[in-house]
Amino acid sequence: MNDRGYYGQFGGAYIPEILVATFDELTLAYESAKADPTFWQEFEELMRTYSCRPTPITFAENLTRHFGGAQIYIKREDLNHTGAHKVNNVMGQGLLIKRMGKSRVIAETGAGQHGVATATMAAKFGLECTIYMGEVDVARQRPNVFWMERLGADVVPVTHGSRTLKDAINEAFRDWVTNMDTTHYALGTVCGPHPFPAMVSWLQSIIGKEARAQMLERTNRLPHRVYACVGGGSNAMGIFSGFFEDEVELIGVEAGGRGIDSGAHAARLASKDASLGVAQGYKTFFLQDDDGQMRHTHSVAAGLDYVGVSPILSHLHEQGRVRFESATDREVVDALALTVRKEGLIPALESSHAFVQAFKEAPELSSDDILLINQSGRGDKDIFTVADAFGDPKWEQFIRDKAEQYNA
Ligand SMILES: *Cc1c(COP(=O)(O)O)cnc(C)c1O
């Protein structure tokens, strides 16, 4: 990264003049925290006592036997409080908010997972909290909205544009411009203007630090390949960063949706459909049309359904350091079903993308080879989406009965 937040040709900070001082303040806070070992100690201690860190590594014995090739290990980010890796970033930014002396946090959310994590952090740290969420998402993610409100957050439905994630991001920036003295914007992934990609990667690197040490302790070796799903790219950057200096192959798996050829997907780096652009304050590959209009994306996993991708991952892709693949909705549901049945683990639909690719490669490798999959989150909290994806008729009946109960 250069000093203006570029990774090769990607990244940067395309922000309105009025926010420059706020970004400078944040960059300073981040850099001083990074240079201060007590910050990381405090962060680790917080995560140890609040979010089950270090999360374990599980040997997937039955899946390994099933595929008859490489040994499969799983990093268990699903065991975090609030059910995914997102809390690593959010709690870290919470500590930075304390350092900056701010009293209010805002965030964008699509599926609601980052909103729930941020509202959780705000409750714990005693901060005021506003979450921006597209009106369409508010309607389809009621369980998460319910929890955000119980946690004390003000959930603001965004009623313009496509009324989804990208409109929520724009609205959060608008709020920040007005309230920057008191307010921090806790961006949810390794995207957006500098310093967010660098800062969120650093906070998520707790995953990779642990994973590397755990693999050495457990197997006396490093894994040959590490797999992670890629939405914005934060869980991927988190686990990959533990292995950048090693001879370990890193594989990012994007949402193939209904198939790359269908156009209904969110594969930025694993397809030829994305092009270089500047949006939402940074430069990266976006799924956009020739006029720079963002295209409609699709994935069974709401957390991967995003038009942009981390500028750091775009750079690592260009350099050939990370290989990108995609998994279709159908493959994802099958991999999830198999993992539940064989291991009793319930990966989130997002995480299941990484499982798909590891399952494709495991049979061709030998039992000396070790694969590590990042299980970024747990699927049982997504019962509405997962049950829909499985198309379980008994679940549909249950929903219908519930609705009738309210109509009566
Ligand atoms: C949000 C989410 C993702 C996608 O975000 P990244 O920034 O790409 O990690 C992946 N997995 C789970 C479980 C999520 O909740």
C-alpha cells in the first residue's frame, strides 16, 4: 500500500472535501493503535472474554474420509458472538471509537448481520447507534431488524434508489458528513475509502494469526491451501493475511449465483463481467454496465451479494497471489447439506461457498495435503434463508401457520 491508500491501481479515498479532516483523524487513530501493542492486547482480551476467541480449528474427519483425498480442517469463526467474523471488525472499531472520544456510531447493513454486530458493540460500549438499511432489506430481514432495535439501535430504512445496500452506504456517508464531530462510521468490510480496507484487514487479521499458529500446533505444518468466501472480502483478508509470507495457496470464492453465464451472480474477480471503476469512495472492480451503472447482483447468500470487492483483493488477484473461483447457489446448498450431515456443522450460506471449492479440489489431492476452510459464520441464525434455500415443505407450512395465527 502506498501512503494514499492505493494497492497497485486499486483503492484510494474518493471522498468529499468536508470529510477529509474526519478521515485524517481516523487514519491517525488507526495508525497510532497499530503502533501501540497495548491496543492489540486489549483487543485480544476483549475478544477472548466476549466472543470466544481464539476460535478453534476443527478437523473434518468425516468429510476427509468422504472425499478420500486431502485432510480438511475448518477455522470456526461461526463460534463468535453474533455468529460470524464481523464482530472482530466491529469490536476493534469500538475500541478506536473510545480512543477518538466519540459517542455515536453509524453503519450500513444489507442482510443485517453487520447491523446486528454494530448494534451489539454499541450496546456494550454505551454508544448511540444508527443503522442505515435499504427499505427492501428491512422488509426481508425482519429478524435482524428486530434484534438491532432490541439492542437499542435506530434502524433507518432508506427509501430511495434500489433501496438496498448501496443506497444504505450513501445514506451513512450523508449522516457522517453532518455529524462527524460526535460520530464514527463503522464500515463493515475491507472496502470503501482508505483507511477502511487497511484498518478492517488489520482487525480481521486476528483470524489468520490464530489459524497459522493453530495449524502448526495441530499438524506441525502449514496448510497447502486456504479457502474463504468473498463478499467485500473481510473474512478472506482476515484468514489469508496469516499466510501471505508462506508458500500457501489462497483461494477466494465468490457468489456464482445462478451461474456466471446467467448474469445473475456477484462474481467480480472470478468472472469477466466486472470492470475497473470508482464508486462508494474507492477504486476497484465493480459489476457495472458500460455507463458505470451498477448491475443487479444475485446470490443465495445475502452477505456475498455486493457489486464491488476489496481493492486489496483486486490487487492480490492481479498479482496472482490469490486465486478466485465461484460457486453457484445450487452447489452451495449441496455443500451445506453435506457438511451438516457429515460433521454436524452448520456453515452460513456465505461460508458454504468456500466449502464448495475445497470439496471440488480435495478428492484430487493426497492425504498428505491439508486444506483449511474459513467457516466465516454459522447458518442456524439464518434459518429463514437456509430453510428457503432447502425448499423444505414442512418449513413452508410452519410459516403459513404462523401467518394465519397473526391473521386470526
Ligand atoms: C457478511 C458475511 C460475509 C461476507 O463478508 P466479507 O467481508 O467478504 O467477509 C461472509 N460470511 C458471513 C458469515 C457473513 O456474515
